[in-house]
Amino acid sequence: MELLELVKNRRDGFVFLPDPVSEETVAEILEIASYAPCRWGGDPVRFIVVRNKELIRQLAASKSMGTGPLAFCNVAIVPMIDLRQSKLWREDLSVVSTYIMLACEERGLGCNWIHMDGRMGPDGSGITATEAMHQLLDIPEGYEVMNILAIGYNRKLQPEAEEVF
């Protein structure tokens, strides 16, 4: 697929089919993301791949609202960055996440950016969404997260597929 066509056609995935995304496909997506440029150079980005549906449900609950696509995704990718290697970490994670979204589109997958940075955490918890993610995913000190990418086969891209709900 040509880059312009890929960019023009890319849309968020909101409801995904139950079909699993293969380990090979996830590995290809992460390889592409690893080539995303980071402002200070180096290799500051790491990825957490979540396939466990219960953990994905807990991640969805770590933000007070706006996590609907996580209920249907088959895999979630959380990019994280070593703050010692990136002073422009939000920008770097944005570029990495965009690479992931385009790699998903190229492979016929839907992808939805779930923003967590600066968002309210679970109702009444008194913590932010990213603090909740740090606890759930045991993110090492000195690393930061900004978003979760919910990934799956997008129902809207495959209209012949059976309804999933």
C-alpha cells in the first residue's frame, strides 16, 4: 500500500472482531515502531504487549472514561520511554505510536489511541491514569507512559464478518 493511501485510509478501531492477532504480526509492528526517530537519538523506547483480557480490562478501568475500545481489543501495546534518554518524551512517544498505528493499518488491523497522560484515574482513587498504569504494569522507575494502543481486526473494515455483540 502506498504511504499516501495508507495515511488517507487509516481510521481508529472501536469495535474489534474476536480473531486473535498473531505473535508474528505484533513482532512486525514492534519492529517498525523501533525505527521511529527519537529526538535525542539512542534507543529510549520499550514496549509492553498485553494479551491477557483481565489485565486489559484493568487497564481500561485505570482511566475514568474513554477506554471503550479496550473492551474489544485482542492485544494492547503500551509504549514506554526512559526519561534519562529523552527530554521530549511526549513527542517521542507520539511518533512511536503513530508508527504503530500505520503498521496496524498496513496489516489490515484497527488501532485506537487511548490517551492516558494527564487524565483522571479510576473514580475516587486519587491517582492519575498513568499512575494506575505504572502500578498495574509494574513500570520501572524512570520510565513514563502516555497512551495505550488497542489493536484488533476492525469489524468495520470487514463488513462480511458476523456481529460480535
